[in-house]
Amino acid sequence: MPNPHRTALPPDLATVWLRVFLEVARHESFTVAARTLGWTQSAVSRQISSLEAALGGAPLFDRLPRGVRLTEAGRVLVPHARTVTGALHAAARELAALREVAGGRLRFGAFPTADAALIPHALGAFRTRHPGVRVSREEGLTPSLLDRLTEGRLDLAVVSTTGGAPLSAYELRHLLDESLYVAVPAAHPLVGEGGGPVRLGRLADADWISGSPRPEGTLLDAALRQGFRPRIAHVVGEWTAKQGYVAAGLGVTLVPALAAESVRPDVVLLPVLDEGAPARAVYAAVLRGRSPSPAVEAFVGALREAVGRIPGTSAPMA
């Protein structure tokens, strides 16, 4: 005996049946529906018969001498068929918008100095080309951005090798290798030497301004590579505040090329002569195994274009 409390499973319906059903209902004619669809009348009749069988056998149309009319079962089905086919059409439109980068979303994060020039250049170009994409941006240090990427809260993260965060779990798109500058007051003796590249060892006795009380895992790793441990006199997080300390003669600081465009006029940037590897590499990271959306790929392209507009950076070899 059937269980009256058991939920009946919905029938397996082919969407083409619903499309044909709505055309017949609209025209009240198998012949006109067939002409509209580019089918034969017998093909339309077979589709309607298949739909009726799938729904339990009740007729959906009364076959009259002139055309057809919806039965009560047919009238009940019409709004549901419209809902299903409408939802499928909407899904198709949204998927097409994703492919064409005309819709969807892009959630990305970037470390602070990338926000000084790289991100604005890239984001401006991206928004001009793809205004229909919903964009959200976060700022953070590389480790926290990678955590957000792993949690699925970001689609892409612009990260750097500063700090030695583990990158093996991510697919990396190499954007640039970045040089370093040392920021000194405009009256500093090194400025009078012509402004050429300087070895950091010449500033071994200087007071340093850094975002961390320890040089390890920061840009000051470059000083450790040159054989001295810098004396960090002031811990200052914001780049604009660091400039103020430098301008006041309270110390010197390292500046990555990505932030070099925003230097104030009473501070001079001298290129650092680093005979080892580049100071740091910058990547666009996505989680390995996750398929990047077309919007992510388009934004990576905009980032690579923006690299060419920033002095002191070099793009990877093709």
C-alpha cells in the first residue's frame, strides 16, 4: 500500500518538451508551432505526447477540428513551464556574460604598496573594459591574503615574496620583479654624489624606519644579505608616515618600486645596488585546482599591462 506521507519525486522532463508545449499553447495550433520552431507537425505532436506521458498521461490539449485548446491540466502547467524555461534562459544569459566578462564578480586582494600604483592602473583599465563586473577589493599583507584565498573569500590575490610566505599551494602568475630604493632626506650627503645606485652597507650605521621591529621577513632582508643588521629606530606602518620621518631627518627607509611614484618632494629616492636576486617578486595568485573565472583572467591581463607603466619594475620574460 503506498505511503501517503512519502514525497513524490518530480517527473523527469526534457526542457525541449516544455518549449514545444509553450509554443503550441501560444498559437493554439500544432501546425503554427511547428512552423515557428522549424519542425514538422508530427515531430511537435511526438514531443507533446512524450510530455503528457511523463506527467501521468492526462492530455494537455483538447484536439479540436480547428486547432487545439489547453485542458485544465495544460492550464496548470503553463506558469510552471514558463518559470522553468525562463530560469534556463536567465542562466544561459548569465553564463554568456561570464564568458564575455560582461557580468559576474571579481573579488581580489593586494598588499599595501601594490595599491600605490599597480592596482589603480590595472583596476582603471579593467573597469573601463568590463563595467558590468562587480568588483570588490581588500588590502592586506601576503599571508592574510593567501588565507582569504584558501577560504574562498577571494578569487585572486596580488602577493609578494617578502616575508617568505609559503606559495606552493597556489598557482602563481608572475607579474614583475621589483627593485628597491632607499629614501633619504633631501640634504643627505649621498644625494650630493649624483644619485646613483648605492650599496646598503654605506648606511649600516644609519637609523632605520621600518614597519616591523625586526628586519627578518621585511624589505630589510636586503640589508641582511649585504652583511649588516640595520638598527631600527622607529617602527612605522604607513608609507606616507615613513616619508614624514625621513623628511624630518629621523632615519632612512627602504621603498619598493611600486610605491616610488608617490614620494614627497623633500625626500629623495636612491636606487639600491643589490648584487643578489631582485628584492622581491610580485605574483597574481589563485588557489591551485580552482578554475579561474574569465574575469580573473582579464584582470591578470590588466595587471600585466600596468606593470609597463611603473618605473623600477621588470616584467617576466615571455
